[in-house]
Amino acid sequence: MDAIKRTQKLIQINFARIEKRYEDAIDICFEYLRNFGENIDVISIAILTYLELDLSQIRRKNIGFKLLQWLDKAILLHPDSFNLYVLRGSIFFLGIEAPDYEKAAKDYRFALELEPNSIEANLGLASLEGVPEKVVSLEEAIKALEKVARVQPNNPQLFLYLGALLKKAGEYSYSRQIFAKALLCKTPLPINQVDIIEKELIK
């Protein structure tokens, strides 16, 4: 009987997400966790859904605190699950009352200790470069994106991003090579982004 009820709840969560009723989806996730206990997959879906919420939504703060409680509990039970640290880093990055970039960077780095090639953790860490708190250096961000580029060699936006960071670091020759790679991926670069590369390569 429990298996049927669990499945029904998962179906409800799925429908709510499809219909972009994100708060309803999260509420059903909480109901699932209360009734059936800790479940990493349900917690993960709740957090990913939370990240879809508009920052101005009134209940967002309360939802964020509840998710952190469930996530902290899951990490205690599964301390070697790098995905949980990535998810918590994403919550800190977005913020509950305000972004906490230092905690986000700490979680992304810990996730990378467990799984050095995690795309999400490397992208999360790189995205922290340039925040006022200076929690991630330009060199660290570049290394993170280079790791992702080895795993995603046909992601033109990734090479565009990496090229911009290399240019910022003064690596002009290398940045031009990377900008050119953005034009050589299986997936073509959108026209509005080609203009950016054109300015860099045709001067």
C-alpha cells in the first residue's frame, strides 16, 4: 500500500513541475518526506524546483530554510554524496535571505574533492568568480571551466565563457584559440553570441 501512495505522490510532483506550479511541487515533496522519510532523490527534486522560484515569492524564504534542514540531514546520512554538496552550494549561491557566496564556494569545493570532474560543481565554482566577496580567484575559475570543457567539448557557450575569463586574465592568445573553438562545436553558436566572438577575432 505504501508503494502505491509513494508512486501517487511522485506523479503529483511530476505534474506540478510540468505545469510550473513550483510551490505546489515543493509542498508535495515535503509531504512525501514527512510521510515516508528521507529520500535523496525527492530532496534533490525539491531543491531543483526551489531554484525555479522567483526571488520575490513570499514563501521562498520559509521554503529555503526547510530545504536546508532536509539537505543537512541527508548530508549527515550520506556524507560522500557529492551531488548533495552541489545542491546546497546552489541554495547558498541563490540565497535564502541573501546570497552566501563563501558557503557556496566551500560546498562546491568539497563536492570537487569527492568528484573532481563534476560538471555542476565546476560550473558553480566558476560562476562565483567576480562576486564582490572574491571567494573564487580568476585562475581557479579558469581551471574549473577547463575541466568542464574536457567533458563537454561541443558546448559553444562554455568556450565563449572560458574565452572571456582568459581574456580577463590577460591570456590573449589562448583566449582567441578558445573563442575560435566556440565556432567549431557540433552545436552552432547563436547569432547574438557570434557577434561577441567577431569583435574578439576580427579586429
